[in-house]
Amino acid sequence: MKSIKDWVLPVLFVGLSILTVLKGLELRLYGTDVDGQGIGVYFLFFEINDRVPENDIPSYAYGFFISSLLALFIAVGLVFNRYLKLKNK
């Protein structure tokens, strides 16, 4: 049972990484071609910003890509840490 608990957190971080990449791709597809002054950026159930100007949309996309990489690195680190614990037993 303990081994299942050790894999839940890395799987959650990989899922978070996938979701942030998808949000970043969605924002990149918008580019600067939006109606009106800007868009609202929402992630999962949270409002990131209610009014993002057109010229700032690509920077929000890059922010989501960077956070995706961070979540992926954390997941890899957790898996690697678990591997080292198993190897030392």
C-alpha cells in the first residue's frame, strides 16, 4: 500500500503539467487576435486575471509553459527520489 501512496503525487504533478501545457497552447492559439480589449484567463477553478490586454497574452502563455516544466521537474524528482530509496534497500 505504501508504494501506491508514493506514486500518487508524481502522477498528480504530471497531470498538472499536462493541463498547464494545454492552457499555454490555448493562449498561444489566441495570440493577439481577440475581440475587444483583452481576455480573461482562468485555470481550473481559479481566475488568474479578469482582463489581460492583447499584447500580454503571449507572456501568460509562456508563464503556463514554464509552470508546466516546473511541475514536470518536480514529478521527475519525486520518481527519482523513490527510485533511490528502493535502490538503497
